[in-house]
Amino acid sequence: MAEDWRHDNPAEAVRATLPRIVRGRVKHYKALDYNLVGQFITELRLRQVWPVTKLVYELLILTALRTGEIRGALWSEIDLEKAEWFIPRERMKAKADHRLPLTTRMLEILAKANDYATQGGTLVFTSQRGDQMLSDNTFRKLNQNMPHDIDVHGFRSTFRTWAQDAVVAAKARSDLFAKRRKLVEQSEAWCLG
């Protein structure tokens, strides 16, 4: 085209079939410095709020799950004997089954949550109104009066920063479940001081 040998641009046909890329600013959630996680959990436990709220938030931090995945936790997904939590693909953002090892503290949280659960209910974490899912605003409201300027979704980044490549490798291979368990236990020990 520059030499005037062609009058059409052959790349135009290719460009027309490709999806349009919209470049914009990526919104990053405000994450907590991983060195402050233990302090945050201590402060969280001292809050005067519905006990289930504190339990679900601490489990969210320890598991690095999304708020919807943890708020929608079902007792049928949890195997206390094996200390495992199996979340089916329908409830995961990535639309893939997820098996999570449960640590000692995670099992304690689940036992405490059971004290507040509706008799015969399906949800692990229930609102004060009974067997209803906690609102996503629960976390936002709790963060409002905390001394840290963070977003609950930022805890995934906090964990990621702490774990780095080990998490990527563990998630990428299903045969590394034992290593993932060890990683989660180490993370819990670190978070809880």
C-alpha cells in the first residue's frame, strides 16, 4: 500500500473478524499488606457484631475464596472426616470443581458456625434471619469501622502476594493436593501468628 502496489488493506478483513479490545483502567481491590493479616484477624475477632459475620470473614481470609463462594457454602459440600471442602463448578467463578483442604482452624470455624446454623438448614453461614445467605454487604459494613482501608476482595491478592508461584503450581496440577494442604496449613499458621 505504501508503494501503491495495492489499493486495499488485506488486514482489514482479519481485523473485522477479531473481537474488539477495549483498553481501560483495571480496578484493583484495596488489599491488606500480608504482614498485617494476623493483626487484622485479631481485630476482627474483637468486633461486636453477629458472630457468624466474624467467622465467615476469617474463613474467607484463610481460604482465599470469593465472597459468593464462601457465603453460599453448603454443609453437603464439606467432609469433616476428610477435612475437605468440595465446591462444585456451578458455584465457582472459573466454572471448575474446586477441592479445598480444611485446616484445624477452618474446622473450628465450621464447628462454631454450626452452633448458629438453622436446625436442618443447608447453609453453613446464615444471617440472623435464619437459613438465609449473608449479604455481600456484610463484609463492606464490617470493613467500614476497621482501621484498615481495604476491600474484602483484596484478600485474594494478599494471599496471592504471600504464596506467589506456589499457588499457581498447586492449582495447575490436581495431583498436588497434599502440597496444597501443606501450603494452606502454613498460610493459616502465618495468618494466626
